[in-house]
Amino acid sequence: MTITTTTHLNFRGDARKALEFYQSVFGGQIALVTYSDAHNVSAPAEADQIMWGQVQADNGFHVMAYDVPGNQSYSPGDKPFFVSVRGQDDDEITTYWKGLSEGATVIQDLGPAGWAPLYGMLKDRFGVTWVLDVAVEYHAG
């Protein structure tokens, strides 16, 4: 069993531009999923914004990003990043979730999501936001 931790950057409408920029600097493959792609549009003007995106390069560079929806608070510096923990084993991710959730504020309960068998988000007792999920292979549509 293995997991990875990845910096997960948060934007308000600039995630695509940021990821394209980071790809131009570090190289690698870019993956972008819009709110529309994921059938998770809460505001029509945000349909083409990024719900999940990443740049991953063979040189070890890996960053994830998304556009914080308009129905959630956001200001640069308020939620500038998450720590993303991805694994391939439900039990392992659940164990980490249980540990991190002690004294935490759960933002999204750990459970099935349209893009992952398990996904959850919480702010730990130290104010750090963690995103945990079970990774699945992404196939661009």
C-alpha cells in the first residue's frame, strides 16, 4: 500500500490558467475536469471552471488545483491550498481519515463521490484542510 501527498492549490476562476502555466514551467501531463464534466454545476457561470485538475511530470513535479465554487467563501490566503492524500486502498484511506478527523471540522464526509470510490474533506484541529480520496485512473473525455 502506498499513498502520495500533493499540494492542492485553490483559486477563484484561475485554476486552468495556473495549471497551464505550471505545466509550461515544469512540463508533464495536464488533466482538467470542469464542473460541467463532473455533472456538478451549482452556478451556470462556473460550469467551465475547474473542479479537479493536476499537472504531473516525470521529474517528480505534481500539483493539483481547483476553482472554489461561488457558494463557498474564498479569498487568497484564506484557503490557498489543501493537502491531498491519495491512495488505492479504501481501508488505508479510511484509517487516515479517522485519525485526522479527531477534533476536526468535517467539510465533506468520507464517502463515495462521482469521481472517486471514497472522497472526503476536513479541516484538522490545527486549521489545515485535508482532502483524502481513493484514486482512480482518469480518462480524458
